[in-house]
Amino acid sequence: MIRKVLIANRGEIALRIIRACRELGIATVAVYSEADADSLPVETADESVCIGPPRSRDSYLNIPRIMSAAQITNVDAIHPGYGFLAENAQFAEACESSGLVFIGPPSRAIREMGDKAVARAKMRKAGVPILKGSAGVLKDVKEAEKTAQEIGYPVIVKAKDGGGGKGMRVVHRPEDLERLYAMAQAEAEAAFNSGALYMERFLQQPRHIEIQVVADRHGHVIHLGERDCSIQRRHQKLIEEAPSPALNPSIRKRMGQAAAQGAKRIGYHSLGTIEFLFEEKTGEFYFMEMNTRLQVEHPVTELVTGIDLVKLQIEIAAGEKLPIKQDEVRFTGHSIECRINAEDPQKGFRPSPGEVSYFHLSGGPGVRIDSHIVAGSVISPHYDSMVAKLIVHGRDRDEALHRMQRALQEARVDGVATTIPFHLEVFSHLDFRGGRYDTGFLDRYQAAREVPPETRGAV
Ligand code: MV4
């Protein structure tokens, strides 16, 4: 039984979790840094505790301070949200050993999936398709050369503790391997304190398609379909949709089954996401990573399934059984999300912190706004720059697209630059409208709209 939850996060996701708790009749405790004292989650929660100065490592990343806040407020459970401590196995362990329910997977699963080389091996054993590559981490550049020879170029080396693109290099030719291997290793060493790398065959401009899985503590696992997250900039997702325009029913079914089977065989429970690289040309998909948290883009799945994922995650953490079987999951219509960030798309998406002087995001049929921002809110340079998620639902993709455009046209945010104009451009792009995009879409689009240097100043 969970009666009171501490939310170890901030921003829109803290508010999203408070909303789920309130609907379940669970009391909430918000923790906040000095920069967030006047924020909506702090105002909305039943209680709040200041845990330190603005810098994340002194507040939202500080495990002892959060555990103290949990102790003095006498909560039964902690929800980590996404980012910050959500995939920190030590934090999950600290909760487990102090008798608190961690609203997430077992710390063991976080640790195993956090090591990308171990995750690959576990998924392979579970029967999930993986790309040809190294058996585990590479011993040295010698072994890298041998492995690359076996799988064939191009290959990619990735940091075992990576994800998000750091410590990663694509190698097209044998003569480049030694140099690029050393660069990836140095970058991984600096970022993660470990230079350990693994290798995979490199797929040219695949789609990023991920499957939402839900597993209870009684061994039952279902999947809730896919999200297409191929529209990314520097490994930051900007637009997500469900269903993916690229999948046919047979591939969709196989991908969902593979993901659910993977989660089951690793003894997973809670919400999880299995990310795949999908090669449209062949219709093949391959395991990339597993995210052991509630994700930013969870609302698109909520809108096509009608399931409140955060409530379900809390119920499962409390020991309840999954309320539905796989064949009872119903998918309805189409959903699209875009992330409205306080960034200036005209200036290379440079963060644009400051006070929001006016804030109106639209409503109306099929429009959902998940945001912690009101007029007068200050976007702090200390945290990520997301100000809102705009999520739409329609009977089909065309209706969802029209709703998204209508909602973006109504939106008005003053005081900071936002990504709204950028989104309006993407949603009117013929290739996006046709569902023809992959992980290379934004780079190609950016290149095409920049004036070639030799014609600059001409006219
Ligand atoms: C790849 C790949 C192609 N082949 N692995 C990027 C982030 C990290 N999580 C893994 N990434 C990739 N791994 C193989 N074997 C292409 C990418 C990739 C990518 C993946 C998903 C979404 C956007 C991306 C942008 C560039 C590269």
C-alpha cells in the first residue's frame, strides 16, 4: 500500500506525477531547489521540502538530501521521474535498503541495462534481434580491428556506459579505426570514467522506433505498441508519434512481441522502453538500448491506448497485477507530441532562459498540454529548457497533423525564444507529412535550408 509519495524531480514531470497520485488518492511531497521555490509542482503538491541550491548536483542529484527529505516527511515511496536519478542504480538501491518503494524497476535491472554491452548480451540471450558486433566490451584496438573485419565496414564503436551519443564513433574504413577508436575511448573516459567500448555493424540512417513495455511484479508483461522518435537533433528527441508511419502490422507485431519477451526474460518489472533501430529497406529491426524509466514521450502512448501510464506504474510498484492482457490492449487513432523548448532555432537551438512574460498554449479537441509553466515563470539556465509538451490525438495521422498545426498556430509564448516556429516548419514539410523521415531527417533539412556559402551575398 502506497499512501504518500516523494517526487524526486522538477518541472512538467513532477506535476504529471502529482496529478497521477492525486487521482489515486495518494499524498505527495515535492522536493525543490532554491531556483524552483515558486514553481507549479511545489504549489500543487501537498507538502514540499527545499533540498538545496540550484545546481543539480547539490539538489536533484543529491541522494543523501533526497533520502533525508523522504525520512522527515515519512513517505512510503519515491518516484524519480525521468533524467536526474531515474536510472541511477545506487539511488534505487538506497530506496530498497531503507524500506521505501522505488517507483521503477529493481536496481539490478537498472544496473544491467545501464551497461549497454551487458544489455546487448542479455537481449540476445532473450531472443531479441541484435546487430552483428562484439561479444562484450572490446579488449583493445587489436580486437576491434579483428571484430570489424568479421562484421564488415562500416562499424560503430560505442561507450558501454554511453547512450545519448557520447563516446561514439562511426568507422567507414579500416585505416580510420585506430584513430576513431582512441577518440571514442578518450571521450568515454572523460564522460563516464570508463573508456570501455563495444562494436556493432553501422546502419545508415535508420528509424528510431521504441516499444513501451509494462511488467508487474508477478511475471506478467505486455507491450503498448511503438513510438517513432526519429526526429531528433543531437540525440535530443523533438517530435514523437504513435503509431509509426513506417511499420506494417506484421513487423509491428514482431517488434512488440520481441520487446515484451525481452522484458520478461530479464525479470523486469515497472514501465520500460525497448529502443530499436529499424531499417526500412529490409524491414529488419535490432535492439539498441533499454530505458528503465518513465519517458518524456509517454503521453503519445497514453493517447492511443487510453491507459494512464503513471497511475499504472504506481499501482504496479505497490504490487498490483496488470489489469489487462495483451489482447485486451486497444489502439485508437494517432498521436503526435512535440517538445516546446526555450531555445532559439534561429541561433542553433541555443538555450533562451529568462522570464516568460506571457504564456498561452491552446486547447480544444484532441489537444493535451503537459507543462509546469505559467506567465511569470522563470526558465533557469540550470536545467533542461523544455517549457511544455504539446500532444495531440486524432482519428488518423492526417487529423492529428492538422490539430498539431492548429494548436501551434494558436500558441503564444513571450519573453523567451521557443522551438514553436521550427515545429511549424517541420509539420508543413512534405516528407514529414508523408511519413517519410528517419534519424537523418533534421540534418538533411538543416543543410537544405542553409544558403550554400558560394551563393551567400550574391543576388
Ligand atoms: C547506431 C546507429 C546506427 N547503427 N547504431 C545514437 C545514440 C545512441 N543511443 C545510438 N545511436 C545510434 N546508434 C548502429 N549500429 C545510429 C545511431 C544514431 C541515432 C539513433 C537514434 C536516433 C538518432 C540517431 C542519430 C544519429 C545516430
